[in-house]
Amino acid sequence: MLAMGDKFTSEMFKRMDRTEITAVSRAMVDLDTVPQETVEEVVRDYHKALVTGQDMIQGGGDAVKRLLTKNLDPETAKYIMDALNLDHGPAPFRELGNVSPRILSQILRNEHPQTLALILGHLHPDQAAELLQNLPSGVRPEILMRLARLEAVPEDTLMEVDKVLQSQLIAMGGKEGKKVGGVQAVAEILNAVDRATEEEVLSEIEEESAQMAEEIRNLMFVFDDIKGLDDRHIRELLKEISNEDLTMALKGASEDLQEKFFSNLSERAATMIREDLEIMGPVRLSDVEGAQQSIVKTVRRLEVENRIQISRGSGDVFV
């Protein structure tokens, strides 16, 4: 394509999808200087293959997907592609992970809350939390309530919304429903926002649906909940966090929670942190909440790694 020039390349790109254009463009970036004789040889060989009808067999995931979808029923094709870890097709909203939440919030500011809920459910909880904080405060509870109620969404609907959204992101140069929402998604997002946003959103959701607010709270884990961990899990947590983060996080924490940590530290370490807390002057609330949120994220990571257990709500029974 480089040898054929801009006009030819432009026409080729019109006939390719985004993943193909990206792959070819990446190969162009990686290409070193090629001698003229090599260029001529490649073009000549390719032209000969086209003229003579020489067969060119191409394998790979895309070729297998084409064969499966063309020759099998959708359910069987999906089963085999899942077993082979092949993507079923382009994932909706994949490119949004590279967009600044601030910029994304500007683009989405006038979207319907249902559309915002749909998009929010596809983002990583941390990015969804940042996006939520950049949206108008009045619309945030409605978005999360819609997300909590969201269940299966037809794949073609997702792709259509993604197509419209991508047109606004120029700078970023049998179909089954996909589970993108639910109360768990809301809880994960609220775990990642600042405390003021969390309390504001939950209180407004509670006014509309006390049951939904309770379900969300049961799935959330906040810094103060650490005092519910047993001593063995507290010691496991202490291996993963620094004394600096712990000292900042304990600034203003309840006496019970402070004592929970101190009783699982060595006498020397506990004494040092107590002294640091006593001499520490006023600190920004955002710094304290940032340290607490960092520790909460560590707790949730350790839970995923099965190194600690968190009791959620009243449904967990341990024997």
C-alpha cells in the first residue's frame, strides 16, 4: 500500500474495518526502509498471484470464525468460539478505555440516562467512577438506578450505540443479550468514587427505592468495614500496605478501627504510628479518603485472590 501511494491506500482503507486498518497501520509504523528492488519484487509477485489465480490460503482466528459462522448454527458456532477463546466480533465501547473521563463526560453530557447507564456498565469501575463524578450531580442517581435495573441488552443495540458514539470520537483516530448492569455494577462503581459522591447518590437512590439502596450497600465495602475482618486477615492486609498510607488512612478513623490495626501490628510499629497521628497536623480530607480508598482496593484485590474473606450482608454463612 505504501508503494501504491496515498490515493490507492485511501481506497483500500474504505474497504477495510477498523481492526484491519489498525493492523496494517501498525505494520507500516514498524516497517524499516525497504530497497527499491525488494518493493518491485513484492509487487510483481503479488500481481502474478492475482493474474494467474494462484491460491493463497490464510489461517488464523478470523478465518476460523468465518468458517464457523457460515457453516454452523449460531449456538454451536458460539460454543466452539468460546472454547477456542475467539472473540465473537468487535466488542462495544472497547475504545472508551483510552478516553479521558472528563472528555467523555463532555461528549455524553446530553445523552439519555438509559444510554449513559449502558455505557457506564461497560467501563472498568474505576473509569466509570471518574466519569460519574464528571457528570451533572442531578442525573447521577437516575443513571445508577437504571444501571442497577439493567439486565440483558441485545448485541445489535450495543453495537448501534457504539457506532453512534464512535462518530463523536473522531479524535480517537441468534444474538444474545449481554449482562452489563445490575446492583453489583453500581456497588463497584460507588466503591471507587469519593465519599461525598457516594453518600449523595445513595441517599437519593434510597428516597426512590430503599430496597435497591440496601442491596447496593450490602455489596459495597468501605474503609470502616475493615474492622469486621478477623485478625488473620488484618495481618494479611498489613503485608500489602505501607505505614505511610495506613497512618494517613487512620487520621480521623474510629477508635475501634484504629485499635483493630494497632492490635495486629508489632508493638514498635503501633507505637510509631500512634506518635505520628498525635503530631500530625491538619490534613486534607481528600488525602485521607485517597489513602482509605487505596487500602479498600487492596482489600478487594486480596478477596479476589482468596487471601481474605469479606462478609457481605446477612447471607454469608461460615463454618
